[in-house]
Amino acid sequence: MPTLVEDATKQFDEALKQAFGAAADNVSVAAEKVGELVHSNKKINLNHVHRLINEGLVSSDATHREVSARVVASIALKKDRRVEAYTAGWLPNLLDAYADKKLNVRGPAQEAAVALVQSFNENALSFVLPLIFQGLDRIKKWQTKEGALNLILDFCALHPVQVSRNLPDIIPKAIEQIWDTRPEVKKAANAVMIKACSTASNADIEPFIPALVSAMADPTQVAECVHKLASTTFVKTVESPALAIMEPLLVRGLNENKTSVKRQTAVIIDNMCKLVEDPAEALLFTPKVLPTLKRIIESVADPECRDVVKRAHSTLLMAAGNVELSEDEGKVEFSAVLAALKVIIAKIPAAKNAHIDEATLNYVAGNGFYLTLARSFIPEKWSQSVKPYLLAFLDEHEIPHVTKDFREKCFKDNKLKIADDVIEEDVGEDLCDCEFSLAYGGMILLNNARLQLKKGHRYGLCGPNGAGKSTLMRAIANGQLEGFPSKDEVRTVYVEHNLQAEEADLSVLDFISKDPNFEGVLSRKEVSDTLSSVGFTDPMQAQAVGSLSGGWKMKLELARAMLMKADILLLDEPTNHLDVANVAWLENYLNNAGDVTSIVVSHDSGFLDNVCTNIIHYEKNRKLKTYVGNMSHFVELRPEAKAYYNLEAATFAFKFPEPGFLADIKNKGKPIIRMNNCSYQYPGTTKPSINNITITCALSSRIAVIGPNGAGKSTMIKMLTGEVEPTTGTMWKHPSMRFAYVAQHAFHHIEEHLDLTANQYIQWRFQSGEDKELMAKETRKISPEEKARLEQPVNWEGEKRVLETIENCRKLKKSFEYEIKWVKLPDTENSWVPREKLEKWGFEKLLQIADDREAARANLQARPVTAIAVQKHLDNFGLGPEFGTHSRMRGLSGGQKVKVVLGAAMWLNPHILVLDEPTNYLDRDSLGALATAIKEFGGGVVMISHNREFTDHLAIETWNVEAGHCSIEGQVMEDKTKIDQIDSQETVDAFGNKQVTKVKRKLTRKELKAKLKLKKEAEKRGEIYEDSDLDDYEDE
């Protein structure tokens, strides 16, 4: 007796046979009856249906092919989940029917394929795509290829998220078809590329998709596309779809012959991989890109390109969780997911005894394959992808067990072995707990970073220069941090080191009282009492804000923050301008601030040790991690951070250029500048700021200038560097001596040039052979009185002459003489005049300008102002090409700007470096690098600093300035170290050619005698003897 299944299957066979024999005008109706039978009769053997329809699709009878296609369309349109698992296998034959010889077959085949695509579970795409790809085989007809591409386009519209996760498979197939000979296929392939790439939903890449597709189709456009993308700021989280879009272009870019293209490609990889949140996303990208980057590192000749590629390699490896897998190891395989399903089925008795057929197992495994590929393990999604297809075999209550075990096994089998950072637990009431991303200029600073703040805790914010410490604090203060509590919930005050220029004339009391936050809220007495509590006496409260020293200005800002009663106090380098006593006061205030939470950015490790309860550290993966404990505890946990304590533990060192040659200075201890009994009084004041100081500096000097705020340290240094002239006393400096001066507020050096790169700024400043910034100083400008004096005639060799310009300078015994051009006289009448006579005539400022010009010219001859030479110089200050040559200064961090200022100051190979508060802005690594450079520098160094750790580490002499007087402590014995003179210097011109430049130096007595002897012998023989080394000795 036949079973119900057999009866139902027999009904299907008869209905299909009738449809095959139907009249041409009744074929559609007959096919619909077959489809309805399959949908309504649950006992039909669906494997049998699948087989017969496939046979009909490839039948030699055109009517059978047409009817079979119409039956498929009828079944698909009913979207019966029970049948769905058996329908996918019809797609390859339907696509072949797109090119059928009979036109009446093509239309129904297209309708059926489209209906199937619309009927599939959204998570079945990864299973269905290989069936569609069969239609793109090289031997297939163009109609089939076009049809397959159009089905992919339909999927893009229906299920864009699923398409995006399958881009690594779709893109290579579509690229192959772009090269097809048929324009219809080319057009469809191009449309697929545009539409499929758009499903990645990455706003950073979307504008470049047409260019990306064109570059994939035309290799000659790769370089231009790379350059466009390299200038893009990536801010969106990067996932595998975006990487899949970029991979073909980046692999081609890395394989380009031009080094510039390789470099720019590496920049793109570096920028994108910084935004990869899940290491599993990057692992799909690494098999092809990492080996190529390695090969370039080993083979590229350009050192700058090699450094950029190394950085990209490091970033990509870090993004992948420091796991380097082959393409096979990192890939999710359908066969593995199917095997996992079969293992689960075998373990559950009910499922094992249900005899689930292969078609259903394959389809369910296909759904699980996509979900595993997308790393989506949400139970509801797995239930939707498994339950409808197992209902025909299992009771409903048994299916959740199968689904749960299947999901968990797929998760376990495909979980990456990447260790996550352990987050330390901290106690206390939460003030803030948010996740955010942060960017500045063209750089990603933080990506999906978590910030958790507890009430009453004091956090030290630590990280290297450029990490984004000040940017984060400013974003918090301005309410621009995503997820951070609003100002209504949490009152945040940002205490920084800048006051506005328009506030400079206000008195200290008015400055606070007229603040919009306090006006009408606090009485002047309350403001005055608070100012008194931080050390402002009544006379000081009446003083103009602009007249305060840096330290008192910072204390004023702190007083304002106290009055605002902040919940969170943001302190950016609060100790930069404070002396020891005021730092101790600040520590005491913060430690006793009760429920006030503080976030402190400081490079003073001792201060952080005494204040902090927690350290928030910028991790290498662009996350923030909070460590419980002070700086000492943090260093115990992270030994690589010991540079926060030990300046010598820095991972790199600055390298200062050797100072230029100074005539008659034979050892490093011989003074090159001297001030005797000098005083200075500011105009309009009643007493001098500096009283009767006597100091000297030599090439061996390592001098720390210390003293309380307002004692006159900066004024004394301005006298030393020539920015102001002593009111009384005498001052002497070697005519060829050059200063490098980095001011306390260092940014003023570059603030008018922020839209230039550091490289361009140095070229602009020194390209003429003179220091443009030095020439712009008031001390180098000719005043009307001095101009009138220049126009007065002087007596030279019995004639009255008027000086026009000083042209050149040369050595004259133990002094110098200068070539003078006279007004209304030709160059042939120029005269060489001794320095002493010019000084007697009152031309000191002209002499100073001439000395500066000669020094700059000598440096220009030895080192041309080319982009390559400047970048090499900036490398010595820790400013690589990305920030030195390829980024405008406006986008640099405070620490990076200080490096620019320091590098520019050292360009002319100065003999004395003067640093006013060098510890401001520089991180601990950079401070260590600076300390190492100072130790090894061949010239003298004068440092003003409240950071005793820094000065004690370097200084051998201390100038203690207090109340305008200077007392000298420490070793002042003359250093007898002989100066080694350099005979030649190697430079690189703009084209990369090495040039050896002879450095002019004074001949020794023995050398001079030998050369004069050779000259006499030549003259006896009637020969002309020329030697430029003898030119400076002709008049001696």
C-alpha cells in the first residue's frame, strides 16, 4: 500500500506531466497549478521535486524548459520556508536558460531567477553566491554572465548588509567581468562594483568609489586614486567590507614602481587600520597586504618610504591583534560550518533519528556560515536561520537545543585567540562612563575609547606628544565629547596656560569679578578672599593681569576654577610656570579638594606621583586604559613607561648640530659672552628689574637659571641674548657667536605661519641666507635716531664719507675688519675698516646685523636650505616626515610645535642654546631626548626651569636669581677641552646628491709657515701662487 508521501509525490509527477503537455496559451496556468500543489501538499518529497525541475530546465524540449522555469517562479513567489532549502540548486540552470535558443524560455527563466533571489533567507547569501558565480564562468555565454551580475545587483538592493560581508568574494568576480569583451557584461560588472562597494556604508570611502572602480579596471589610474585617498581623513570605524573594497587598489599601489605611490599607499593602510576595532576584521586583510609590506621594507631604497611602510606594517599587525595568519587560517569555511552542524545533529538523539536530508543540512549550514562570517551570534538571528527549515523534521521544542549548540560551536571554533587588555576594577561613584572617538586635523587620536571617571578621584592623563591629551581635555570642556555628561549634569572647568590679549589691561580683581560666570553671582569680597587664599596680596590684586609672570597667571586661572566650584577640574600642565612653593600649594589643594574630580596633564612625574589616584594611559591601539594607583604604581605595571621617571630611559634622543667655528676660541671653557655689572630697568618703572649682575658663558656651559616667579630670570636672559640692552654696565660677545633662543611661550615663534609645514617654515625663514625672524626683532631694526646717525659723515683717510652698507667681514689679527660701501662711491672705493673704529662711530647695530648675516651665509654654504636637508635636520628632533614635511603646523600637537621651534632655532648651528622653561609641553620621552642632546651638544646651554629634576640632571652651574640679583653656584672652572675643528662637511642637495663642503678654519702656526714657504718658492720661480687659506693672513 503506497504511503502518503508516495501518493503526494505521484500527484506532483502527474501535474508536472500535464503542464509539459499543455497548449502554448495554457502553459502559465498549468505551471501555477504545479507550484500551488508543492506549496499546499506538505507530504511531497521535495528532493524529488528538486531533481525533476532541474531535469526539466536542461531538457532538449523547449516546452519542458519553459514550464520548469515557470514552476520555479510559482514556487518562489509563495516564499515557503519549507521549500526554500531545495530551490537554490536551480539557479545555475536558470542562468544558463538566460541564453536559451528559444526566446520563450529566456523570459520565464529570468522571472524565476529573480523570484528565487527575492525568496531566500537574507542570511543565505553566502550559500547562494557560489551558485550564481557559476554563471560567471569563462565558458558561459554573455547573457548568462549579464544575468548573474544582475542577480547580484538585486541582492545589493535587497540585503546590502549581507552583501557587504561577502565583498571579499564578490569584488574579484566582478573585476574579472569588467575585462569581458561584451559591453553588456562590462556595464553590468561596473554597476555591480559601484553598488556592491556602496553597501560597505563607509562615509569616508563612498566619495571615492567611482575612482576606485576605475582604478581596478584601468591600472594606469591607480597612482592618481592612491594620491586622492592618501589625503583623506578616515574617522569612521573600519570593518572588513571597507577593507575588501580597498584591498585590490592597495595591493596594486604597493606593487607600483614609483616609490611615492608605495609610500602613499602605506599611509592609507596606516590611517585605515588605526580605525579597525575588531582584530578579526583586519585578519581578512592581512594575508595579501602584510607580505607585500614586508617585501617593500626589505627592498625599497628610500629610507623615508621604508619608515612609513614599517609604520603601516606595525599598525596593520596591531589591528589584527598581533596575529599573522595565512589566507586559509583566517578564513571561515562553509565545509567547517557544515561539519559542525552534523556533529551537533549526531549528538542529539531526536535530531539524529529525524534523518534530515542533505539539501536542508546544506541550506541551514549556509545560513550559519554567513552569521559566523559576519561574527553575528545573536540567538534570535540564529533561530530565524535554523528553525523554519528543521520544522519538517523535528518537533518545535527540540529545535532550540540544536540551534543553541550549533551557534555555540560555530562561535567557539572561529573565535580568535587574541588577548584583551584586562580592565582594572575601581571603586567609587561614577561621574562619567562613556565611549567615544576623537580626531584632530588629519589624525585619528582615539577610536571607540572608554572613559570612566569616579567622583573625587584624581587622574593623570599620560601619553606621548601628539596622542591627543590636550585635545581630549578641550573636547570635554567644550561639550564635544560623545556620551559625556552635559554641563547641566557635571560642571567642568578647563585650566590652561593662556590668557586672552584683550584681558591683559584688567586688574587681577576685575579679571575675575567681570567673568560672565561670576558677574552678579559673587561679591568682590568673595573674589578678593579667594585670590588672597592663593597668595594674591591687595597690591597684587590691583595689578594688571598682563604684568603678571607666567606662574602668577596660572595661579589666577586656578583661583577662577576654584570659584566656579567645578565637579571636574581639567588641568593642562598646571606646574609649567609655578615655582617649587606654588607646586607644593597646588598639590595640597588638589589632594584636599573633596569630591572634586581632577584630570591632569603634566610632564612633572613627581607632581603626578604626589597627586594622582589613577593614571589614564593612551594605549597603542587608540584606546584609553585606566590604571589604579599613582605614577609609581603605573610604572611597576608598565616598565616600558619608566621614561616618566628616568630621563635617561627615553627611547630616542635629539641630536643637535655642532656649533660653528669661532676664531681665537681654542678651548670650550673660554668665554664667548660676558656681562659686567649690568642692570636693566623697564621704562616707566621706579626700580631696576636686574641689578649689577656679572655673568659669562662658554661652549662648555651647562647653566640652570632658577628663582621664584617674577624674580627677573626672563629679563636677564633677554639681556643675554640681546633682545634688550643693559641700562648700565658693559656687555661683550664674540662677533661670530650665534644664539638659539626658545621662549617660555614657545608658540609665538611660529604662530603666524601655521598654514605652512615645518619644512616650509624653515625654508622660508632661512632661504635668503639670513634669519628673517631675527631680522624682524626690534633689536635688529634701525630706529629713526640711528638712521640719522648713519647719515652723518665720518672721517676716513682724511675724507668725509657717509656709510651706505656693510658688505663683508674678515679676520684682522685678534679682531675683525669690515668691508664698507660708501654713499655715492663705486664698489672699487670700498674700504676695510676695523671693528673698533666702527663701534667708535656708533654703528654697533649695523655690526650686529652684519655678524648675523655672515654667520647665516657660512651655514648656508655648508648646508643648503633644501627640503631633504631640512627634513634630515627635523629628524634629529623627533619630527618625522609625516609631521615635518607632509602636515601643516596648525594640525600639530603642542609638543610637536615645540620640536619645530627647537629645530628652527638650531638650524644656524648656534653656539649657545637658551631654553626658557624647556619642560613645558614636551612629554617625558621628548624630555629625555632633549636631556641627551644637551649632554652631547658641543655648545653652551642656559636653561630657565622650575623643574629641578631636569636642571639637576644637566646643570654644572646655577644662576640663582632673586629680587633682581644673581648669585652663582656650582663649578665655574674653565674647561680646557680642545676644540676639534672640522675640515669638511657632507651635505645632500635637492636631488639627493652628496656634496662635500670644505669648512674654512684658522691655520695653525705650523701650517701657516709651510704655506708661506711654498708661496715664496713659487714667486722665486716666477710663478703665481694662489691659496684661499692665506687670504685672511695677508694684512696680519
